[in-house]
Amino acid sequence: RDRSLARLPADNIQSIRIQSGVDPDVDLRAERQGDDVAWRVVLGNKFVPANQQEVYRLVAATNETAVVAFASDDPEDLARLGLKLPHRRILFQLIFPGEAEPDGSSGPARELVRILNLGSPEDEPQRLFANFEGEPHAYELDPSFLSSVPTHPVKWKSLKVLTFNPMHLVSITREKPGGETLKLSYDYRRDQWEASRSGIDATAALDIASARRLRDRLGSLTASSWYLSLGSAYETLRNPSIEFTVVTMELDRATGERRETSRRLRFAPSVEGLYFGQIEGSPDVFFVDRETYGDLIRDVTTSRVPVSR
């Protein structure tokens, strides 16, 4: 027997829904334009960019995970294996092109929904079994398969937490509570930087390459993961170790005019090697690693400029 769990054609998957009974449903949708695919996830009744690598990882895990054992072909065993009331259900909606009509045109598209149920016996919760709804077959899987199936929608959100085009940058302000405030102003047309440290001009001491690295790091800021225990994170972020204000000039699609847009970020130490981060106005909290945080706090001047007291 084929030891693969499934053979879902990735190019035909239009949506994925994950149900757990504990968290809100995960609702993932594919937007296709030619060969390009963009996945989105529903958060707060809105579609936002999804973490595409996580989507691909789930599809690959479903197609490539090897069956540990063929548990049963008797539908009467599904309840015993925890599959009548599964703790997770994954609904894959697939859309296939319609068959050719006699006149050569394409007929209506065909839809297929395959539902993968995941469950465990009450007396053996450490074991994982799977079954495609409507089929009698039950398979035992390695429990590590569940790592590919996060149940909270936030865990599927894109890890790109801040993006901006360098040509739109107006300024970056970096504040260290109880310490100095660094402000970098940028003129894209002249590719010219100005710097001040706690209100004192520091342009002469600015290392341009370091300023560009900071701009590029912020302009493509990527989180390590999203954090769900928000209470403790909010409390920690009340006393940030560093804060940024990024001002860009963006096109207002409603008016067709350019206007300044300001975004504030704050960071604070979490567990060893990780730091909490949050964008003002968003309830979500993310992690960045030590390397990313180090790039954000690195000095961008070649020498210290005395600050008057």
C-alpha cells in the first residue's frame, strides 16, 4: 500500500480551513494571477497576507508525511481512534478546470473538498491518527505532523511586519528610554542623509553604510514568529528597551495625493535570544531574534558626538 498520506495537487488548492474547537477557525485563501500565487488569512474579518512558507509546509507535510502504520479499514474503529470527534480538521478546497465542451470551450470548473481529520484515542493521547472524511481508512502518523498545523489564525500571518520602499523614506527616529534619541533624515532624490543625536547635529559623524543597513533592516523587517500570550507581552512592552518612529511619504489611494505616514515600533527583551516587538495600533506581538535586534540598535555614527546637558 502507498505509505503517503495524500497526493493533493498544490496548484489546484484554492482554500484551506483549519478547525480545532479551541481557537477561531484558520481561513486561508489563494489569490492566483497566472503562475503567481498569494495566500491570505482572515484576521479580524479582514484578509491579510499569510505566511506562504507555512502554507507550503502544510501542503508538503500532507503529501509527503509517511504513514507510520495502517491502523484500520473498518469505519467502526474511527470513534475508538479519536476520529469521530477529531481535535483538528483540515479542509482542502481544490478547483479543477472543467472538461472540454463539444464546441471546444471549457466547461464549468469542478470543485473537490477533502477533509483530513486528526485525532487521538482517549487512553493514548500521545498517538496521532488520521482519516479522510468519507473514507473508512485510518492511518497512524508521527505526532510531529501537528507542528505543521497551527490552530490559531495569528500563527498563519505573514512574518513581514514592516515594509517600505527606500525611496519613500523621510526619517527614522530611534529612542532609547533614558538614553539618547537618534534621528536620521533622508532625501532620496539627492541620496543624502542628515543625522542628529538628542537634538545635536551628528551628520558629520554619520556612517552612511550603517544608516542604509538600518533603513533596509527596518524596510524589510521580518519576525521570527508571532506570540499568543499577549498579557505578559503587553506588560513587558510597557517598558521598551528601544522605540522607532518611521516616517514615509506614501500615496493616498483615496485622494491620489502623497502624504506622510508615521509608524511606531517598540521592542523589549523576552526569553534569552528573543525580543518582543509590536507596531503601534496593532494588537499582535511578534518575536525578533538577537541578530535582528542587534542590527536595529547598532550605532550608525563613526564617533561619539558630545551632547550638551
